[in-house]
Amino acid sequence: MAGGGKKQKETKLGLTAKKDGDFSEWYSQVVVESEMISYYDVSGCYILRPWSFAIWDEIQRFFDGEIKKLGVQNAYFPLFITEEALTTEKDHVEGFAPEVAWVTKSGQSDLDRPIAIRPTSETVMYPYYKQWVRSHRDLPLRLNQWTNVVRWEFKHPTPFIRSREFLWQEGHTAFATKEEADVEVKQIIDLYAAIYEQLLAVPVARGYKSSKEKFAGALYTTTVEAFVPHTGRGIQGGTSHCLGQNFSKMFGIEFETEEKERQHVWQNSWGFTTRSIGVMVMLHGDDKGVVIPPRVCQVQVVVIPILNSKMDEEAKRAMSQRADAIEDALKAAGVRVTGDRRDNYTPGWKYNFWELRGVPLRVELGPRDMEAGTVMLARRDTGAKESAPWEALAERVPALLETVQREMLERARATRDASVETARTWDEFMAALGRKHAVLAPWCDEESAEDEVKTRSVARDADGKELMGAKTLCIPFEQPELPEGTPCFITGKPAKNWALWGRSY
Amino acid sequence: MAGGGKKQKETKLGLTAKKDGDFSEWYSQVVVESEMISYYDVSGCYILRPWSFAIWDEIQRFFDGEIKKLGVQNAYFPLFITEEALTTEKDHVEGFAPEVAWVTKSGQSDLDRPIAIRPTSETVMYPYYKQWVRSHRDLPLRLNQWTNVVRWEFKHPTPFIRSREFLWQEGHTAFATKEEADVEVKQIIDLYAAIYEQLLAVPVARGYKSSKEKFAGALYTTTVEAFVPHTGRGIQGGTSHCLGQNFSKMFGIEFETEEKERQHVWQNSWGFTTRSIGVMVMLHGDDKGVVIPPRVCQVQVVVIPILNSKMDEEAKRAMSQRADAIEDALKAAGVRVTGDRRDNYTPGWKYNFWELRGVPLRVELGPRDMEAGTVMLARRDTGAKESAPWEALAERVPALLETVQREMLERARATRDASVETARTWDEFMAALGRKHAVLAPWCDEESAEDEVKTRSVARDADGKELMGAKTLCIPFEQPELPEGTPCFITGKPAKNWALWGRSY
């Protein structure tokens, strides 16, 4: 791992911004100083350095394995789309048109016709689905690709969270029946929830998008929604769409049933992006740096021998050998471990260095530990320390990593739960938003009402900065009881569901 | 797996072109009919369908694991490059300028400045290497990425072999000394050779590129070169470049040595692409379809029960259960196996279907096998058949797959060796080229001589089609003895090395 390499022994390390102070500045600092991100000289594009890419690698490994179990296969479709294909589905292209990047030249020559860079691949793939699907025997057709996509947004870019190019997977599947498509939509959204909760320790709400917020061209959209308590904003974490027959009718994707009838296929598409890494940073990071859950951290444990100048050569050698033995034992136990033996930094500087990077556990080995046959284990997430004998480490460390993983999710869930209020009236709703909370409120499910909320809930924060209006984050799958006749908090009409509202990213 | 799904029982299946006849037409047919490739409506771009992408998945798994053992880390750098960065290294940009695709618009708006799509990422990455490398402690810096790149070529596009977008990995590393860089260049080219020889069963020659053929901006380039006997053309299979200090001087990538001196780093870059899959198809395919080596084939064995209408229900059920048991036993033995139980195709049609796709082994289970407790094993590569008892399959099938893998390479090597001639004079050289061979010839190593060969060796084939002139494929690492004063075959000056020449892709 690159790292440090500063000339002075005690160079400044760490963040000047506070998470509770200027959150946005804190976030910018923490993703850069932890070496997850480098800003890049094309605006809105970022470099994913190894420290963050390793997290994406873990996400890929998990999700790719799970969808292969479901029968999904990987493929690769081109980056480029013709204008004709892009504009085939009208609602869909309207959703993306302003953000599409166009290639118009190669070398010094103008292309005959401009070619779009994919913002998503529905219109890249589906003309070929039409060719490949003829009979019910060709179904289901379930393909996935891991790619880059480009959406040339003009909103304020933020590393991981909103960038003009990002990495994702996109699954595109076709079924003979709506029932099969419905089942998959749910399987996939559950896998997305598993990435957040089981890997990234980020609690999410699962639900449907409102018709206003659903994917352009979809029949319905399901989503996992995370919540960032420090900013009081919800954030869409991944979406699994049932496209219905909208695209199959536009692209003419038909099959012959066993009864020799021609029908349009039912389609889904679903995508999960590198945004997820940013959500994890926002939730778990602190003023010392990022905090990465053990399951996705490239280095789970760092071993730091506390050598000092008073020690004689023999004592130094013994400590160094002990550190080797501990690293070997942990490696053998399946732990991703590294040792920090740099001789140009103090132990305290090294603690800061690894805390900034969010390594879950630190093993300190000092002169007194050498006498006692112990080490000190220090948790990154809580700062808690415990002493442990050498011979117990191969068992204790993996168990402690599991504890860290579990407790990170539990704490995040408790905080999230404390950030969601129930409101039945407009005043309650605005008061909850004012406390930077998400709001569960009975809703008539009318788009005009959502428009009204968005306009009326615009407000100013303590510094006078305008806060964008709230919108529905989702209509949660798990619905509280809704007695007949409960009024919508905004229109007073009979509510059709409980919707989760919030300001959002 | 999708597949077939034609309405008629006995639809036409297979290739109309012959490999020994119209090779180019045969290749176009075989990549499409085997469901590896779909042609795409942007010229020069292709869809990699699951049947070919699975091969890329295997290549990735192998190579990614090997470079991680060397200490290389994965990262992701943006698709886009500013014109300023692209043009920093002059030789380099001249090599790519005519092929660069430019984004000039987003939505309806013109960008302030056109932005290039990476043809390769030296100039994307190295401004940041400058920022990240300060001290000898930051070295080596060894990053890799798996990405798409775009080179808007106007030569005739060919699936896998030459496309405007392709997938690859690109490694970019920086070292304190030339010695370390040299070691890595060799390690990587050996890994590329291992992908070809151990995974794809394609023999390659390793060597240096001539100064005319080396990578634009490199100090020297090493290469693995395959040879396609049917066309008599060499094909570059992967390159590992020592960039020397050319880029570090242009981009100002300096470090402070232990002695507090400032020095420029030594850099390498190396890339391996999806072209390799096309080379494999060209070498191993035949008039029945592709032939995929077991190690990279998504399905290594297909089990086909030979049900017929004369069998009673009980006999059908028994055969079906036996086929299940065989599949289970092979899965348990770590074999990637699938069963073809489609009831709307004859066994013969299924044989053709899986032969077209190149599955290495077919297990046939017929009525007489049911009596004898045996199956018939049929090899895709040789067509050889052998009978094997059920209880031996878990051992025999993996062993036979290993044999297929080994023999495919051995046969390809024998053919390649028979396609390389030694020439000492111009006449011998042209005669060898005329026999569609590659030629090993003593060479003075002067660029003007290579230019002359290229011009003078233009010829016409039997159909009067112009054959492009020959060039150096590589200067092989393994050099035959070259007695002092041996004359160059073209200039007559003293030869400096043996070079491998050929027409090429």
C-alpha cells in the first residue's frame, strides 16, 4: 500500500473539518485524506483509488455470486448508442436526454451522426433481445453487466454520490409472465438491501417509488433508501424496476407461447452503483476519518509493534518476530492483516494513519505486552480497547470483527430509527423535517400532492441556505396499520398508504 | 442458457462457410452462430454474449489473482481525458490522435472544451502519480484497472480482433529503479503467455518489439505473438512496456531517494484485451463451430440422454434419473456440467448444437448404455469417442478434460512450429511468406530496413487480392545462434539479431 511517505516524521495528518460542523467539507476531506478518492481534472469525475475500489471488489464478489445462483449470466454491451435506439422509448429518453453525452468527432473528423454514451443500457440491449427471444423456450433471458455509465449532470457533483461517470451493475431480464418478473424484482431488491446491511452496515428502508419518482418507462420501481442523519437527507441506494411490457412493446420483443400465441415479454432492469460506498462513508465516518465495516475493508487488522529507542537490539528483534508470528496466525485464521513496520513514524502517528483509513481493528504490541504475552486490541468504531493473550488471537480477532460488523449496523439502525418520525398533519410534517428527520405520513398517493409538498416544504437552514423541498423516498413494503378514512397529511383526502418522505440527495 | 428455441424440430444449424475456404466469412459466421458475438448497430462495436464473456471472466479471475500476488492493486480512473493531459507526451499522443473519440456535447449544449475518451490511460493516470509519489517509500506504485477503451479505427473491424471499443486490463506501475521495472515487464509478459498457453491453448512467441513497432512513448515493448496458420498472419496478443523515464519526465513524477536526491521514477504499462478470445477462435475453431479449451469453457461437459419414442415410460424415467446422477457426480467432482433435456430436438441436432458452441466433452447415454452401465464420451477437439462405466466418470472425465486441454495446445504448437521457417536471403523470405509462413531471419535491426521489407513484400494472393507487406512480429527472447558477420537478409549488413517476420493483423 502506498501511504504516508511524507518527509517529516510528524507531518499533519487528519481532518480539519468536523462532521457535526461543516458536513459537506468534512465529507470532501475524509474521502480524499483516507485515500479513497482523488479529485480529477474533468469536473464531476473522480478517481477511485485502491482503498475504495477494494470495497467495490467485495460488493461485486458478493452480488455476482448471488445473481449467478439465480441463473443470471454476465455479458457486455457497447458503450455507444445510436440516437435512433436511444429515442425509441419516449418516456425513457425524456428522463435522460438532458444528461446524455454525445461523441461527434474522431480524431479531426466529424462523425456522420452523433453517437450517445450510455446513461443506462435498456435501449442498447433491447433491440437484440428482440432478435434473441422467439419462443417461450428462450425465456427467461437474464443478463447482467458490470460497467461504467455517463450522466452529464449539472447538479453539484459529490464523490461517489453524484458523479458524471460512475460504475455499476445493470441487470436486464425478460420473462414470459408478470408473476416471474415480480418475484425477481423482489429478489434483487433484497440482495441490494443485503449489500447495504450485511456488507456496508447501512440500514435501509425497502419500498416502492411513487409514480412521480419511479424510473422513466418503468411499470413500477422498488428501492432501498438510506438516511443520512447529519444532513437529514434520504438517499436512494439502489433500484429494481419492473418495466412491465412498456419496452417490449416499443422494441417488439415477442415470444410464442406453448399455445402458439404471440405475446410481449415482461421485463425488469436493476442497478446498483458505487454511490453505496459514499453512503457508507457518510454514515460511519467520524472526525478521525472513515470507518469501514470489516467485511468490506481491504485491511481488517493492522499490527503495530511499539518499538522505542530505549529498547536494545535483542528486545526489538523479539518484538518484531512476535509481530510476524501474530500476523501469520491471523492470516492463517483468514483475517486480512497488515503490519506497519515503518521506522520513520511514531506509533501515535501510525494510529492516526490507520484510523483515518478506517481499519476496523488495531493490534498494539508494546514492551509490557512482550512481558505479559498479550496485545492490546483497539476497535476503530468505538475506540474500545481490550487486552488479549497471544494464543487467543486466532479465535478472538475474527470474533471481534464479527462483533464490530454487527454493532456498526445496530448503532446505525438505532440512529436511523430515531431519525424517522410519524406525522399526520402538515405542521407535524414540517416540524419533523425541521428536526432533520424523515417523515412517515399517510398519503393520498396523488402526484399533484407530491408536487405540492415539494414546493411548500422548501425552507432555509440556520445559515439561511435554501433547503430543497421534500419528496417521497418510498412507500415502504412494511406498512403500519392505516385505518379506513385516515386523511392524507397534505390534501386531507383519504390516505391510500404510508409514505416515507424526506429531503434527499 | 438461452439457446435454440427454434420452432421446427430440425432447423438448420451450423456454418455454411468453410475454414479452409473463405476464412473471413467462416470467422464471421462462427462467432455469431456459436452465440459468442452479436453484431451491433454502431459500426466496429460488438456485443459480447454470455458464451464469450464467460471466457473473459475466467481470464480475469486468473490474471487478477496473479497480479495481486505480485502486489498490484485495482483502482478505477475516469473514462474522460482533457485535451491538455492527452497531449502532454508528444510521441504518445501522435500514436493515438487519429483514433481518439471526442465528446463535444451534453444534451443540447456544447461543452466548453471537447473531452477525449481514453484510448489507453497513461495520460489519465500519470498527473496523479505525480501527486502520490513523493518519497522512495511510496514506491513501487502498482495499479491495475479492468475497463473499456475506445480507439476509433477505420481499418476493417473484426469481432474481438479489431473493434472500436474493447475490454482490457491496463497495469501502470512506477519503480525507483530500472532493474525493478525490467523484472516486472518480464513477469507480466510471462503471465500473458500463460493466459494464451495454459488457458486458451494458444502457443505464443515472446519477444521484443522492434523500435518501429514498439508502443508510442515506450523505452521498449515486449510482446506475445500468436500465429494464425489459415491466414498466414501473425497477431499481437498482449504487450508489456517499459516506459523508462519518458512519461515521468513529461509528467514530473519524481521521488526523493534515501540519500535525499530527487529522481524520476521508472514506469511500466501493460495491457491484455478481449482480442485474445478471437485468436483462440481462429486457431481452434473448425467447420462445425468453435472449440473452447476446457479451462475457459463455461460448460465443460454436456450430458445428453438419448431418449426415443420406442422406450416405455419406465425406461425413460430410468434414463433420466441416471442422467441426473451423472450430472450430480460430475458437479461434485468440480466439473462444469449441464444437461440437455429439451424434448423438441433430436439427439443429433443437440450434438450439432453443442459442437457449434465448442463444449469440450459430450456424454451420451443411450438405451444400450443403460444396459451396460456405461456412457459414451465424445471429445469436441478430435471427435474421438470412448466408452466409460458410470462409476469411473468422476475420475475419468476430469482427467480427459485435462488431456483435451493439453493436446489442444500440443497440436496448435506443432502446427505453429510447422508454420515458421528460417530464411537467410530475400528470395527465401518471400518464398516462405508465399507459403503463408512466418519467417525467422537475421536482421541488422535498422528501421529503414523494416520499412523496405514492408514495401517490397506487398504481394497478391491467388485471387489477386493485395496482401499487406510483412513486418517484424518480434525479436524473440530465445535467439538461435548468430555467428559473427551473418548478413541481414535484406540489407546484407551484419545482422544484430534474429527477428520473427510475418504479415499480420
